Amino acid sequence: MTLSRFVAHRSPELVFLGTRGYTEIRTRRHRRHSATLVRYRGRSVMIDCGKDWMGRVAELQPDAIVLTHAHPDHAGGLGPEVECPVYAPKATWARVATAAGDRRVLPARSPTRIAGILFEAFPVEHSLLAPAVGYRVTAGRARFFYVPDVARIPHRREALGAIHLYVGDGATLTRPLLRRRGSRLIGHAPIATQLAWCGRERVPAAIFTHCGTGILAADGRRLAARLRAMGRERGVEAGIARDGLRIVVGAPALDGRPLLEQSTCRNAS
């Protein structure tokens, strides 16, 4: 069976449409705001739709869009041409100013089937003005957690338990971009901290999107080698996503290769 047929019939595929965070820097590997397409059994759901995607959603033809929060690099691309249903928590819709015709509320901690894929929203700490969630996503037997902006996951064990892949916040490698407001954290946990979360919850693989300035400016090969070493220390296969990257989630290892080495890179849009 070819990989493409395996994806179509057995396991979901993640297509990283964009992997750039809210920064002016663009590179060949990280050109557009972070957004990911989840494909499963002939249907697809787009997670986030930042300003870079204004006027481009129709080309992708998703069956639905799901938002993690209301910041412009995650919700600023919702223009009048978006005809598919758009799902988000109530607190996110209260702060989204751009147009979206078919708005649907996604309750927290209530698994909801969207285009044949199950999404469960877990509130996370990131911003007080734009409350964020991460999504525990289930398609068939495959499970992954998607959280492109995060300072802390309050219910981490429930969010990350028995998942095949963690897709996290690539704002910074080791330097925390955090501050406190009372008991809450605001900002971005470094990749090192997120790998520690994955290690504690026995998540086998993690890949990072929403890449910040330090990641974009780094030497790609050295960064990848350092990240792999950091992951090995915690028992986690780790990598950085790039625009156009495709990953099969939950598939058995092909030819003995780890999950992140099975990925392909093709034009995603």
C-alpha cells in the first residue's frame, strides 16, 4: 500500500500550511502565519486562519475552520469569502472582529465531531485579552494535541494522555517569554518546557509551529540537531515544522523510521 492510500484510508494527515509566528521575519521555510490542515477520509479541517490567509481560504476548500484564539495571526484571515462553518469557543468569538459568516460555538471540554474528526477544546494560559485553547484531536485511532500558543496547560494529563503527537508553540527554544498576572501566566512557554511536559506524559513525538524570531533566524541544521538532542533527553522525538510539511499521525512506523522522519514536504496550497 502506498503512503498516500494509507493516509486516505487509515490515518489522518497533518499539512502545515504555515508555521510563522506573529513576527515580521519571513523565511523560505516559514513564510505564512501558523495554520494546519487536518485531513481524514477525504475531508479536512483548517486550524487557525491568520492575516496571511485573507483571501486564500477558498483555494484550500476546508470543510470547516477551528480557531484556537482571537489574535490576528490566528483569526485575522476570516474574510467574506469564507463560506465553511467556523468553530471557536464563545470567548474567542467575543473578540474576533473580522468577518465569518457561519459562526459556531465550540464548548470547552466537550468533544465535538467536525467533518468526521473529534475536537475537544482545553483552555490554556496564554493571553488574558484573547483567551486561548488547545485542541485534543481524534481521528480514527490517532490522537494528537494542537496548541500553537501556550504558557501553561492547566489540565495537562487529560490533554496529553495517550496521544501520538504534540504540536506545540515554537516561539522560543529555551528562553521563557512569560510574565505573571496574579496566578496566571501570559506569553509563551519555551520548547524546552513543553518537551518536559511531553516527557512526563509519555508523549512519543512533538513538533513545533508558530515559530518565533529566534527560531527563524537560527541555522536550520544546528537547530534541528539541538532539538533532537533535547527531545532524546526526555524520551521524545522532536522537530520543527515548516510550511508545506505533511505528517501521518498514528500510523505504524514505516520501514522502521520514526514518525517525524516519515513526513514529506510538498506545496501545501
